[in-house]
Amino acid sequence: MTDRPRGGLVALCLAELTSWGLLYYSLPVAVTPISDDTGWSHTAVTGALTVGLIVSALAGVRVGRLLDAHGPRWIMSTGAIIGVLALLLVAAAPNLPVFFLAWALAGFAQAATLYPPAFAVVTRWYGTQRVKPLTTITLVGGLASTVFAPLIAWLIDSLGWRPTYVVLAALLGLITLPLHLLFLNRAWTDTAAATTRRPTRAEIRTVTRAPRFILLQLAVAAATFSLFAVTINIIPVLTERGAAYGLAAFALGLVGFGQVAGRFGYPSIERHTSARTRTVILFASGALGLWLIALVPGPVWLIIGIAMVTGGVRGCMTLFQATAVADRWGTTHFGAINGVFVAPITAGTALAPVAGPALAEVLGSYSLMAVTMAGLLTAATVLSART
């Protein structure tokens, strides 16, 4: 277990809150003002964030290896600097290709500042005691939209979206960069030589090319994709069943609340189950939730309750992703191995908000889209039993 800097967890929580708020949630808040001002479609503007998340998934593999080799201070600080430059480029983007380029650059920043590197740091700091601090960091990070969405909306109303992104760039630099520089390890100080030296590609591939690793990776990617595709599109799912738009929008907020509540419950699940058992329980619970969302005809309040509980499962999945590798393969070379593990999961998360409506259009309804996602998660549940 690596020496923990005093105040490190608090600093990392604040940095995650800020990084998620500015590098992820700022664009969903700003979509309509950007579209109205530029004439770019909502789909095109949102697609820029998807591109950034895919870049983040690809870059995360390399970031994990660098974290193992060099420690978190300079890696995550560099990510913060890149994030500042990306947000400034967003503000200045004269056309859509430059806007996409800016968010692709933000993807590199996301890879070095969001949950995967933070999880790697916490895992190194706390070892076998990692679940509670991981829960803490996801609870704080889960408040990012609550804290920053109103602030960003107010800034856009007051200044316009381009000056707002200049302000957001300044906030990102002023908050996260000092936290990374002052409270993260310059280098790892593990006593075990195996965890301080740089892992070879052969050592990493011994784990990442094992059938059990690939099965788990595929199962988690499918589960995350299917849960996100349905819950993020709960508004059209409910309006299709006759719910008023305002009620459906409120339901989306309840799904978010369910996610936070689910994270509170995960440590108890972790204490009382084996790695395989909790995998099957979480996946099966998520599949059941999606089947019920897809097939229960009403009343609307019942579907909202089911969606809220399903959101709780999705919240647990965040912590499950953070612990799945360490639970099965230990913490040696965790950053490098986990970087490979989360790459398809991050890509799936990026594609799910777009894939849900696209599939609903092809199939003819959001209910049939939910049926398809429920079937996918059911298959992932069966697959997960072999991990």
C-alpha cells in the first residue's frame, strides 16, 4: 500500500467533482445555446462529446501504464492543463470541425483526470481497504452535475456560451491543477519492487489476454451500455407511455438520485458476497429492471419507481468497475491493467446516449429498444457467471 499524502482523498474528491463538472457535464448543459448560436444541430454538438469519450477510452490504456510507472502527480496535472487548453479551444471554435477537435483534445484530459486514474490512485493508497474511499469519491463525483449545471447555465445566460467556456477553463486550472500538484504522489513509494518498476507488456498481456479477463470485460461493457442506453433515455420511454414531459424530466432526476443511493449500498454488498456472486447479483438485478421498464404498461409512477431502482444498480456498477480488476487480479500494475479493462466500457458509455434513440427509431418504439437492452444485459449476466 502506497504512502497516502495527508488530505489526498479530500483533494482528489474535489478535483473529480470539478473535472466531471467541467470536462463532461458542461456540454450537455450548453447544447441548446451552442446550437442556437451556431446553427449546428443538437446531434452534432452532442456528437463532439461522444468523440471525446472515445478518445478518452483509447488514451486511458496508455495513461494507466504511465500511472503505474511514474505516479499520479504529473500525469493528472498534465491532464488538467490539457483540459484547460481544450476548453479554451471550445470557446474559440469557429466551425464544427474545430469544435470536434477541441472535444477530442478534452478526451485526452478526461483520460488523465476522471474516474479511471482516480480509482487507480485510491487503489494504490488504500489497498484492501479501498471500497469505502472509492465509494466516497464516486459520491462526491456524482454531485458534479448538481453543483456545476446551475452555475454553467447562469454563466451562459449572463455571458454567452463562448465567454462561459473561458471562465470554465480558468476554473478547471485554478481548482484542479493545485490539488493535483500539492496532494498527489510525485512517485510511488511501495516497498514491493514489483509495484514500483514499470510493468512489461508481457506481464500486462498475461492478464488482459486471459479468457476470464476478456469475458468479464465484454460482460461489463454490455451491462454498462444497456443500462445507460435505457436510463439516460428514460424521458422518451415514459412520454411514450403517456407521461407528461415535466414528470418524465423529474423522473430522470430521480434516476440520478437512485444512482447516488446505490453507491451507498455497494460497500455492504461487497462485504457479504464474493466477486463472482456480486457480479451476477448486480447484472441480474439490472436485467430485471430493464425487463420491467420495457414490459410493465403502467401506471407511470410504478415505472418511475422501477427506473429509480435500476438507476441504483447503475450506481453500483460504477463502483463495481472500480473494484473488478483488483478483486480478481490484485493491485499489482493496477493502473495499466484497469486502463485496458475500462476502454470498451468508456466507449460504450459514449455511444449509449446516441444508440438508444437510434435503435428506438429502427425498432419503432422506446419500449422495444428497452426490450433489446434487457436481452443484452441478460446475456451479459449469463456471461458474467463464468468470470
